[in-house]
Amino acid sequence: MAREKIIIEDINITLERKNIKNMYLRVLPPNGEVKVSAPLFVSDKDIIDFVRLRKEWIMSKQKLILENKIQSPLKYADGEKHMLWAKEYTLKLVSKNDLKEALVDWENKIIYLPVPSRSKRETREKQLYELYRKELKRAIPPVLEKCVKIVGQRPSEVKVRNMKNWGNCRLQDRRVTLNLKLAKKDPECLEYVMIHELCHLIEFNHGKKFKRLMDIYCPNWKEIKKRLNE
């Protein structure tokens, strides 16, 4: 495979010539990088024409990526950056023989993941998520007690799992469940979500009454919610 950098119509392009049959074009996050894969036999003119015909689409895609701050899919690879309590840490993959579970070097901002030498992405992701789970469980007890005093409501239990929402509350058994990925966010976000779910023990819906409760118990909740969802 041959790779080179070229410019077509003022667009910076990474061109890869491969043993393939057709040409392909991709615009990638987070900076809108343009990559073109072309068969070995295709001429420079054909590549230029291929890009020119798609210039408008390329510009539109780049604008979408940059304006929405779309990030590249995570690979959980060695050297990749990941967030823990709103701070950036570098992943370091190590042998399972040297380490039994994920470990954080807080001073040097490194997360060590024990994974097989030829591990799959899913395996690495699972190891990191288990670290998030452990960190969140460690952080919950003092936050729970603080928020119970604020709201005046106590859940029957607080569970942690990977889910789409940041949290949910079951009125039937007063159980609160929190998203383990809260461990990636500022600790203030954990307090906000906890207060949010405890308020549901008073008012289940998100109507005016619920919002008044949030205004009382977490005056800056709108600003925290915005940061949480960024």
C-alpha cells in the first residue's frame, strides 16, 4: 500500500493506493480529515475528477463534524486518551500476568489496562468500564449522603450499570440506577444526577413542579446538565 498527501480543489487529502477494485472517500472526525482509497491502476486524473465531483459533499461533511465536535470512534488502544473524573488519562496496555485489574496512576495520569496481547476492542472497553464501575461505586456513598440531606429523600438502593441515560429512578421500589460513565465526568455531575433522581421520589414527571424542586435543591442544575451532555 502506498500513501501520500495531496491537495485537490484546496482540500488536503490522504491518498492510499491499494489492491482494490473501486475508489472510496471518507471524511473523518474529529478534524474532518479526507481519505481517499484508490486502486493501483487508477490514474491521477481519475482521482482528481473523483474528488472534484464530491467537493460539495466533502465540505458539507467537514462542516457537520467541526460544528458538532464529532469525535473519532474510540479504539481503547495503547496511548489513546480517556477521561476519568473530567481529567484526561493515557491508556497503557499491560500483560494480564503483570496486572489483574485496571489501575490508575493518578500522578502521571495513566490508566493501566490488563489485557491479552492480541485483545479485541470489546475486551479493552470492558476492562475500562469495570474501572469506571469501581470508581463510581467508591464515589457514591459520600455523594449519596450529601444529596439525601439536601433533598430529604433516601433511595432503597443505588445501582451502577452501563446504560443510555445518566440515571433513572424506579418509584415502585425507590431504586436509583446510575450510568457507570458518570466516572468520566466532573464529580459535580454525579451530584446533579443524584439530586435529579432523588427529586423523582417526590415528583416522577419532568414538569414544572419537578423543575422547581431542581431549582431549590440544585440551583445551577441547568449549567451542570449542559456540561454533562457535552
